[in-house]
Amino acid sequence: MNTSETKIEWSEKYRPTSLSEIVGNNKPASDLRAWALQWQHGIPDQRAVILHGKPGVGKTTAAHALAHDFDWEVIELNASDQRTASAIRRVAGMASETASMSGGTRLIILDEADNIHGTADRGGAQALVKIIKETSQPILLTVNDMYGVSPSIKNLCMAIAFRSLQSRSIALLLRKICQNEGIVCDPEALLKIAENAHGDVRSAINDLQAVAQGKRELHRDDVVVSSRDSRDTIFDVLKKIFRGKDIKEALNATYGIDETPDDLIQWIDENLPAQYRGGDIADAMHALSRADIFLGRVHLRQNYRMWRYAGALMTSGVTVSKSREYPGARFMPPSKWRMLRSTRTSRQVRDAISEKIGVQCQTSQRYARLNLLPFVKMLSADRDYVVRLAAWTNLDTTEIAYIIGSKKDTKKVKTIHQEAQELLKDVALEEVDIFGGFESRAKVAQEKPEEKGKRENQVKPVEQGKPEKKIEKKPEKKSQTSLFDF
Ligand SMILES: Nc1ncnc2c1ncn2[C@@H]1O[C@H](COP(=O)(O)OP(=O)(O)OP(=O)(O)O)[C@@H](O)[C@H]1O
Ligand SMILES: [Mg+2]
């Protein structure tokens, strides 16, 4: 098997192209079909549908499969930062007023539309309401949660719920993938992976790929390892911390989640008063406050080892603070976060990176996301490559973290970002020198730090390839051997 083959994401490779191939969710698929049929006889009462459901259950897949089955053209409004009123009017508005070039129907897809509500202050929601009311073309929104959709949009749309899939259905799909990949699988192993995914097909396929790729046989024992690695949600982690008894399990559960230690402590802190009573709250608070001190030291001294102590205190420390079992209240997100709902999801980050790569490669965001990003990720095992990529496409720390599969606050991410900025600075200075700005280096050496920051932000991205020789100038830096090698 060649390397490019090994890195293609199976979830993309096996994405159904027709509604009939979608596993489970038969009712939503037939509702979608019925809605599409109405469009063949004019404009229906409900001109837009909202597909809602948890991640990885087939919403985006169904949207594109529908267009495929009815031979509709697709217009997609993807990245959340395109969702301003003017962008929505420009792209969706125009598409909704005119038929496609061939005179056929075009499906306007607003994928992951949860945050249109959030951009309402920029007029996104109102623009969309107007477009839905007036469109002559079908509009399809996908969201994870209907709570994220503004009532004015909700009232105009047909809501179609996508349910999480049963483990048995997921296991059958995994079996087909294994057969296709020529891997002999123990059915129990597949069921285990399916159960771990809690209804999320994408996660199940990703987990399968992680354990099975490159193997000829997959045994149940192979999956025990992955089940430890498989991602817990923040709610699973909170359950293990507040309701569990096993301190190791509480700590280990935190390794698979996306939350940074600073975010995790907010979740635990917010939920503690509702989960425990009396003296147990005081004991757990004591553990949390000590964890907070260690987190402070991480920031103050850039000593990332302190994360370990903070992690143990905020998880195991809280677990052992309870003197009895509690029935358990519903977990709530930290209130600070309710105000900060604009925090980018990993899909938004993925789309933003794809867009940047697309601009540099003169291709669409979608093409970059599906065909280039997997290779970029593969190449990103080489740290120097990531530095050049970050400089070349001007990635921010969140985007670098996504590319290397790390958490946003790690030292590695920060140093890569810094080195990329240095590269940009060096190359910009070289260019200035070439065109006669000979004293620029001297000036830079003398300038105040705040001015330096301002100037660095203004520096434009550079062409690929140019910075290479600059990286070789830093031989004293030992190359890292793993993502967590700080
Ligand atoms: N019902 C399904 N049948 C078959 N494959 C599925 C199904 N749901 C998801 N998948 C697989 O998972 C991948 C991700 O699915 P999809 O992008 O449709 O999820 P989604 O519901 O849009 O999730 P998100 O909310 O994260 O955007 C697909 O590429 C496909 O391989
Ligand atoms: Mg989707």
C-alpha cells in the first residue's frame, strides 16, 4: 500500500453518494426525498429544511446525496466567517433568485449553520430569513442543535431530525469497510468500536481506521487499546470525575478530549456545586484551587510539566473528595462559555485552513479540504514543514494545533507559530534589503517590542520554498520526536 493511500480518510472514502446508501435514518432520508419531489412541481410552502442531529450521523452526507439523486447543482456556503449578511446575500441570494446555468435546480447548502444565530449582530440571521422567504431554489441547513438556530429561521423551515445510529448498524457498516479493505475482522471487535462511537459514524470509521489500517486481521484485543484512546466527550469525563470511583480512570479520560486544562477546570468548577453536597464540595474545591495554582505556574513559568499535577488534582482530586454517591444533576457548560459561544469548532478551523491552502493552491476550499488537507496533515509529521506551512499560509495557533493534532496552548504550537512569524519577518527583511532598505535590520533590532509586534502582523505571507534555508540556520534546536515532546 502506498503512503498516499494509507492516509486517505476512510470516512471520506466511504461517504455515501446516494440517499439510498445512508445507513439508518430511513425516515429523515424519505422526508428529504418527499421535500425534494415537491420542488419538481413548483415552490413548496417550506422552501428550506434544517437537518439536525449529533456530529457524524450523516447530515452533510445526506445534503449532498440528495443533490446527487435529484441531479441538482450545489451551492455551498461553508466557513462561518462567510456568514455575514452581505456574504449570505451575495452567494445564497443570487443563487436563490436565478436558476442554474443549465436551467436546473440548485440546492443551497448552509452546512453547520448553528452559528448563524451567533452572527445575527452582523445581520446574518435576518439576511437568511429574507432569502428563505423569497428563494426560488431549495435551501438546506445542517445544525447539531436546534437551540443554535434563531426562532425566526426555525419557523420558516421544515425540521428533519437525524438520529444517532445504533451500534449494530454501525458495526455492519464497519464490516463492509473491512471487507473492502481486505481485512479479516472479529465481529466483536467491530461491535466494540461501534459501541465506543455512541452513534457517531464518523468517529467509528476513524477509530476503525486507526486500529485496522495496514493490518490483515483485526482481533478483539487490538480494540481494547483503542477503546482507551477513543474520544470521551466532556460529559463522559465529568461523569467519571463526579460519579466514578476510579481515580486513574478519571484522569485518563481527560487525555482524549479536546478541552485544554484551563477549559476543563472551568467545566468542573461550574458543575461541582450541583454535583456534591456539604463538606465534599469544600474538599473538592480545595483540590480545584490547588490545580488552579499549578495552572497559573504553567502560564507564569512556561513549565508545561505542571499540567500533570493540575490534571491529577482537578480530576482524581475531585473524584476522591466525595464521601458518598450522589444521584447526579445535569451537567452544564461553564457560564463563561455561554458568552463566548463564538469559539471556533474544529470544523470551522478545518474549513479556515482549507480555505487558506485553497487560496495558495488556487483551488476551492472544498477541494483543498477533501484532497489536499489529508496530505498536508501527513506531511506535518515533519516539524519544519509545519513551520513553513504556517508561514506560507499564515496559520494562527488554533490552526497550527489542528494540523499537528495538538491542543491549542501547547508549547510546541506556540514555538511553531513564533518560528513561522520569524520566517515571515526574515523574508520580508530580505526583500526590503534587496530593494534598498539596507538599514532595516538595524532599526528592527532597536525598535520597541510593541512596534515590533505591530509590524510583524503586517508582514505578508511568502512564497513556498523561500524560507527553507532560514530553518536550517537553527541547528541548536533539537528536532522533536513526538507531538508531546515538549
Ligand atoms: N448514516 C450514515 N451512513 C453511512 N455513513 C455515514 C452515515 N453518517 C455518517 N457517515 C460517515 O461519516 C462521515 C461523516 O458524516 P457527515 O459529514 O454526514 O456527518 P454530519 O452529520 O454532517 O456531522 P457534523 O455534524 O459533524 O457535520 C461520512 O463521510 C460517512 O463516511
Ligand atoms: Mg456535517
